[in-house]
Amino acid sequence: MDIKIVKDPDEIKGILPVIRSAWGFESMESLVKDMVTAMKFHGGLVLGAYDNGNMVGMSFSFPGLRKGKPYLYSHMTGVIKDRKYSGIGYELKQAQLKWARDNGYDFIAWTFDPLMSLNANFNIGKLGAFSRTYLRNFYGEMEDQLNRGMRTDRLVAELWLDFKIEASSEKPVFLNTPELEFHYDMNHDAVPSESLAMYIPEDFVALKINDIKFALSVRQNSCSILEYLFANGYSITNYSRLPSPHYIIRKITNLRKNMENNPFS
């Protein structure tokens, strides 16, 4: 009998039939409820947004620890379909931020798909998080029709409670064009500027539905450039929807001492 740490996200799927067999679960829905309950009791946070007594939004997070650095990991924040884009998600994140501050955390972290423009706008543009970490295939293969065959690449968003990135007046150099080409024009031996910009698709979901092969190439092209820039001291520091969705990518020179070592690299 071999006992080992399971690391690969696709291998983690192997625990599900064991759970079903050991506990007799007919539905995994109750498992999610039990796990969130346990996370809350052991230091996590579960928030609900209510309208006339009905829950219309939720958020849950739990303690994280990497390289000796504790943080609050925000796993999910969501709003019911007919109340999306109503500001409820932002209010939940502000409540989470206050709770983190009251409970002694330095920062909150979470992950999101780097090519989803609405998520980029919310996480980077509106909440003010930044990212310096690219995770390839974070969740492993997803089995739904939309994501089947697509790597689940993610950015780590970091939102530090007492740190804001200073705005720059330097005009960024764009690495690509706003058209749906996404071929990045950069010599890896000579980054053209310390202030860069990179367009992303307006609607990556539609791109995946209409042309999965092209979507895969966009995924790989953007992955290559972001991994290279992150490895060379750059961070995604802002996001803009005009003239087309794009990230601002800069070298941050005013990081506090306890932020210099990236716990996610």
C-alpha cells in the first residue's frame, strides 16, 4: 500500500468515487455544504447577500498558507443569474475585505481566467488587485461542454489590504493589436518598455464556442507572454475596456519588504 500526496488536479478526481463509496453519497451537493461548513468552523468566512430574506449572492473563503505566508483565500464569490452586474458581488468583496482586516490578514488572494474580460475588469480594474503569477491548468481538465479540451489556466489575484499600486503616467507599449489576432510582437531578449499593455478577447466564451482551435492558440500565446513577463519582474497592475479590453503590465518598484517574495511563484 502506497500513501502519497496527491498533487495533480486531474488525479484529485479519483477521491470522488472513494467519497461516494465510503460515505454513501448519492449527490455531491451535500458534500459541498459539509465542506463549506467545516471551512467556516476552522477559520473560514461564509458571506450571504440577502434580498427580502432570500439569498441572492454568496462568497466563501478560508485560510491559505504558502512559503510560510498566511493569507485569506477567496474561493468563490457569485450572484444568482438575474442579479448579476448589480453591484452585489462588489459589496460581498468589500465585506470580505473588512473581515480580513479585522482578523489580521495582510492580503486576500484568489484565481481567475486571464482571458475572461468581465472577470479581469472586476478583479483588476474595479477591486484593485494585481497579479504576478500564472498557473497552468490549475483545475485540470473540466468536463463541461464549453471547457472540454481547454487548459484551465488561471492568474492569481493579490489584494493587499494596505497597499495600492501607484498610477503611472508612462504610456504603455502594446504587445498586440485589438483585432482578433493576438499574436504578440515582442523579442524575449529585449522587452520594449517597463510599461506594457496586452489586449485580451472581448468575449472568450464566444471564441471558445465558435472556434476552439483558435481559442487554444490565444490561450497558449497569452500564457507564453505572461509567464515570461512575470518571470522578469512584471505584474498586471491595471485593466481597461477602452479602446478594447487590455491589461496594463508594469514593473512595480515600490513593493513593501514583506511583499517582495511572491508566495505563489
